[in-house]
Amino acid sequence: MASGALGTDWLNAYRAVPRALFVPDRIWPGTPDGTRQTALVDRRTDPIDWLTAVYEDRPLTTQWDDGEHEGDGLGTRPSSSNSQPRMVFGMLGDLDVEEGHRVLEIGTGTGWNAALLAHRAGAKNVVSIEYDPAVAAGARQNLAEFGAEEPLVVVGDGREGFADRAPYDRVIATCSVGEVPSAWIEQTATGGVIVAPWGPLYGGEAIVRLVVGEDGHARGRFTRSSAFMRLRQQRADLPAHETYMRGQAWPADGVRSATLIPPSDVGGWVEQFAIGLHVHDAWWSVERYDDGSYTLWTYGLDGESWASIDWEPGESEFVVYQSGPRRLWDETEAAYRWWNGRSRPGFERFGLTVGPRSTVAWLDSESCPVPGAEWVR
């Protein structure tokens, strides 16, 4: 693989476990950055396009809207997929799994990753948990048709792990989380490794590689950017825009100010991640207009706090309105300035320590916690 993610260590597994055997007839290939989906490709009508998509380095959405989506178009929210090969093998490299390791996978999907793990560790050592019964059934069928010894596929809540086979030497999640479940750490042997996509509600996400210590804490660095579907039980219930306006026209009771930081400066993936470490329980959306201008909206989970910042072509100062108990743009700007003032660190400079009572993010070393980046369980 051109990216280098598929080195000689996993080449035999890649050849032995063909991706095509674990991809359904109907797929929506993703863009290379994994943030959007393209039009349906159906093997029954476009077999060449289907096979091309399968062996490109792209994620493949296989289910929308928890299975409720019908038709050939894009759904509202992707809810299951066959992950991008570069990401699959990058995470497997982070996991450092060896023959005989006991492995727990959270999120079976199509079963391809479980089959790769079984090829390396031995099928009897691999347990994969899938919340969606229909997805689990499809994975079991794919694994059975593959013909090798099958790992155990369990239908259940991935947050709870699978205590019957614990302790595990390795735990890997194929869905993103904002909180690493305690069960994953409790069911991992001391010195064991947990690899998972992690990101704050605000945005941005990266793969974290945690090692479980004798003190019951799991700690480690982020290794690479990622963009996975959220663990279903950790999806946020976001209030509608109208909730914040309370029947008033914008700017309602918003307080006007101005900023020299354009909203585009806070929109990058790592920028969102860094901001989200500081700005908790908040998210953003963009409202675009025909003349090329747009409004960046930020909302708090409290259903009261909001901020808007208008971007117009050619302007160097931007109008801000804020309302509610929190001044969300002020928080965002302060977080951005913190990140910018530390030489714009990438994901690899950040780390995470997850304990029984809290999760703390840090920069460069555990002794340098990110200000305010603590989440109490």
C-alpha cells in the first residue's frame, strides 16, 4: 500500500483474507479522507465499478440510519461500514497483536477486521461484539463463507465488553468514542493494549493507543487522524437550532462583538480536536449563502448557549454574536490561541490518561495536562 500502512507484517493476512469476500453487493464508497460518501455502487449492475471500489483505499458505507434507510440515495447518517484499508492496517499495526493474543473487537461490521485478527491471533482467541443484530448476522455469514475457523461474534452493547473471555491482551474499537468505557480497561490484562478512535463532541478525532498499567489506568499517545462512526450509545442528542432562538429572529438577545480570527482558522480537523479538548459539551454547524459568505454556529448542550460568527469575502474582522450562560466563541477563540501558541501541535503530540474516575488529555507528556481537558466519570 502506497501509504506504508500495509507493511510486510500484515501482507500475508491481507492476501489471505480478501476484502471482497467481506463487502456486500450494495456499497456507498467514501471519499479518501473518510468524511463523505459518494453514490451507490451495486455489484449486480456495476460489477467492475464495485470491484474497483473494493480495492481502492476508501471506506465503504454498508448501512445507513441504523438499517432504516431505503432506496439508492445517500441516507442521513452512515451507521456501518467496511473501513478504509489504510486505517485498518494502521490500527492493526498500533495494536501490535501476535499469535496467541486474546483479542476483543468492538464493532464487527462486515467481519473483515475480525477475520484479519483471527488470521493473526487464532480464531479461538478473538471475540467481536456487534450491537446491530442484522449487521452481526451479515458478518457471521461472511465469516462462514470465507471458510476458515470463525471467531466468536456476539450481539451486545460494546461498552460492556465481553467478560466471559476476559482478560484480553488486546482490545480494538472500530467505532469512535468520547469516553473509553471502564469495562474495556477492566477486561484488559496489565500491560495490554487498547486501540480506539477517540474525539471530543466538538469535532476532530484520532486513534489513541493506550497501555493498561498496574494502577488500573490506561495511558498513551494518539497515533494518527481518524474519522469513524460514533459508538451508538455515545451519540449526542443535539437540540435543534430553533431551541436556542426561542422563537426570536436572529440575533435575538445575542451580544455583538468582533474577532480577527476567521472562522476558517478553527475548522481544520486537528484544530477542532484541540478546541474540543477545552470546549466541552459543544458542537458547530455551518450555514452557507449564495454569495459565498457563511455563518459558523456553535451550540452548547445546555440548549441555551450559542454563538454565531459571520465570514464574508475580503473582510479581516468578523462579526460575532453570543448568547446564553456560556460565551462559546470566547471559549473557542481562547482554545484556538492556546493551540496556536504551542506551535500548532498535531495529533501525535497529544495523549490520554483514562482512570476509574476521570479522563485527562495531555500535551507531550502526562505531566503537562491540557487546561480544562478533564472529564469526570
